[in-house]
Amino acid sequence: MGFDVAFLWSTFVKLGSAVPMTLGLFAASVSLGALFALGITYCRVSGGLLLSAFGRAYIFVFRGSPLLIQMFLIYYGLGQFPAVRHSLFWPVLRDPFSCAVLALAFCTAGYQAEIMRGGLQAVPAREIEAGRAAGMSGLLLFRRIIAPIAIRQALPAYSTEIILMVKSTALASLVTVWEVTGTAQRLISQTYRTMEVFLVATLIYLLINFIIVRLMSLVEYRLSPHLRERPVTASNGGRQGEVHG
Amino acid sequence: MSWIDLIGFGEQGRGGILLWATCMTLAVTAASLAVGAVLGAVIAAAKLSASRPARWLGDAYTTIFRGAPELLVIYLVYFGGSQAVTAVGKLLNYEGFLGLPSFLAGAVAVGLISGAYQAEVYRGAYQAVARGEIDAARSIGMGTLLRFRRILAPQILRFSLPGLGNVWQLSLKDSTLISVTGLAELMRTSQIAAGSTKQYFLFFVVGGALYLVLTTLSDRIFNFAERRVARSFRNSLGRR
């Protein structure tokens, strides 16, 4: 099998034009999902019995069932009811893009909520006590003490989750949203050059993932100045590294 | 007809066919786990090997099949496989399109993905085996194969159990995507039942509930297996 550079390039251009759709799905669903996840985490952590049961049930259902069936349930399932079709939400639920975003967001919210809860649990009780002793409470305590520690703890798992979300956007093609995978499938059935199209599409996904990984590690780096060696100044003679080993 | 009749086991009910489809989902996931186990072992060996090209190939494999969307891999195997089969058919003077059986295509596609994840699981498990045990085996004169069989394999299998549980859950969910090849597994069957009765909501809820049953049960089974396996570690870990 020789390499047909012209074909590879034209495939790359065609798939590249679908990248904004993939990125749009990704950005919308991850941010909406984060919002939902905050609510669910709140339910699980500080709610009463009923709220916490809801949070638990939500996480169980959305992590335990496949994304595709959730997406079909929202796109095909809800449209079945006349009440939904005549409601305020119909313009949203009629549109494949927004249905795909909703399904992706609901699904990732279940995973993200668990990650957030893990981050919160990792905040040492001593630090919270110290904050209280210094007179902080409520939002100030959360903003200055709890959130920074929790976010730092949760960030690695969060990066993994959003990388998985990039791949999950491919399912939107099954509800007729033409993102990269859907476009690749159409190209394959037009040209029958499966291998080449697959490799180009995979390359595009790897590039997107690579950029996201780099961005996330940049954020991680910014958020953990305390783990790095102190900048060398004249007064401490640069022996900081040896002390910490 | 009430909804309870639709999902029941009566003449018009889809209960029987949905249960059959659930078994099909289990079968194709199990087949993909087996395909992935073979691939995963080979790739893990490549990634751990001393040879640079082998390590490079192993890394390329896991990067591609963990980075590409699952749906894309299924298209690759299904369309690519069918093209290959058709080409072979042409050589044998058969004109016309030959499709790859959808069960085979699905098991291989999900197996390719599962192989990439299993490779990482096995690699981690290998690295968790205490070096001292390998040195001890070597010093009493065990050869490579004997060492693998007596010292490495039993421990690798135990250490990799939790990771394999995760891979199984992932594959169970990936198996829904095999529905695009037309295999009558749970996803596809729910879709057909929904379309022919126009009860989309009902059948997707029922299908989703059956998946929940599968994931919950597998979780239980893997937890049980992990506890069983942990018994053999208790002494060594407790009385260090």
C-alpha cells in the first residue's frame, strides 16, 4: 500500500473542517457537565438524607449505563411525548447538537462529581480547623482553604476525564451531528480507503488530546508552586534542592 | 397495549428478545476480553522488552488505540475487514461484496481497544512483582519459561485483577457501539424494539436498566474475586 499524499492531505482538510464541531461539543458538554457536577457534589457532601440519596442515585445511573443509550434516550426517547414536543424545551430537544451536548454533559457530570468528591475528601481536616481558628467561615473558608487544595488534588483525575470526553464526542455522529468521526465514516463509505481515513482521523484526535494534556499540565504547574524548589536567591545560596532531596 | 405487555414475555412482548440480546452483549464483551488478553500480553511484553523498536511499537499501539474514539476503531475493523474479505473473495473468483460477520468484527474491534488498556494493566502488574523474587528464582536456576510460569504469571494475574475489572466495565460500555455493525446485542435490540413499537422512551429506559444490572453484577463479581485473591496476600503483607 503506497502512500497517496494528495489523498491524505485532502482527507486531513475535510476532517479538519469538522474539528470545530468536535471542539464545540467538547467545550459545551465539559463546562455544562462541570456545572451539573458541582450541584451533584453539593448534594452528596453537604445535603440531607434525601439530597445525598439523589446524588448517589444520579452517579450510579449515569456511570453505570452506557453513554449511547443515554443519548438515544434524550434524542429519540423524549421526543416521543407530545407534552415535550409542545413544551418550552422543544427547540433544545429537537436539535441534535444540543441533545448530544446534554447527554454528554449528564454523563460526564456523574464522573466529574466523583472526582470532585474525591478532591474534597482529600482536604485535611487540620487545614479546615486552622482556617476556622483564624476566623474564616463559609465562602471565605471554601475559597481560600478548601477549594485550592481540592482542585489541586482532583486535577490529574480531571484531566483523564476530559480526555475521555474528547473521544466520547464521537458518539454524537450517531444522532446526526457531523463531527470528526461522523465525517470520517462518510469519507470511508465514499472512498473505501478505510486505513488512511482512520489514521488521519486518529491523528487529529491525538493532536487535540495532546494540546489538552499540555494545557492541563500547565494549569497543574501554575497551581502547585509550593511543590517546586524555591527560586535561588543570593541569601540562601541555592541549597534548597539538597535539603529536600 | 400497556407497557408491561410490551416488555413482558407474552406473544407481543419483547422481554425474551431483550434477555437474549443481553446474553449477546455478555458474549461479545467476553470474546473481546479474550482477544484483548492475547493482544495485551503481547503488547505489554513489547513495552517491557529491551529492544527499542519493540518498545516503540508497543507505545504506538497503546497511544493509537487509547487515543482514537472507539467508534472509529469499530469502523476501521468493520469496513476494513469487509474490504479485505471481499478482496480475498475476488481472488477466489467470487464477485460481489462479502461482509465480515458482525460478531467477529465487534469482538475484534473492542478487543483491539481492550488490548491497549490490558497491556497497561499487565505492565503495571509485572512491575509490581518484587524484584527479589525474580532474583531468587534466577539464583536457584529457573529458566525464563519456568520463572514465568511459576513466579511471574501467578502474581501478574493476581495484581492485574482490579485493572481487568475496569477494562471489563469499559468494554461492556464499548460493546454498545458494535450496534452500528448490525449485531443484535442489547443496544441494537432496544433500538429495533423502540422503532417498531414507537415506544422509544420505554425501550431505551429498559435497555439502560439492563446495562445497569450488568455493570452492577460485574462489579460485585470482581469485588468478590478480588477478596478471594487477596487471601493469598494476607500473610505476606501482614507479617512483613
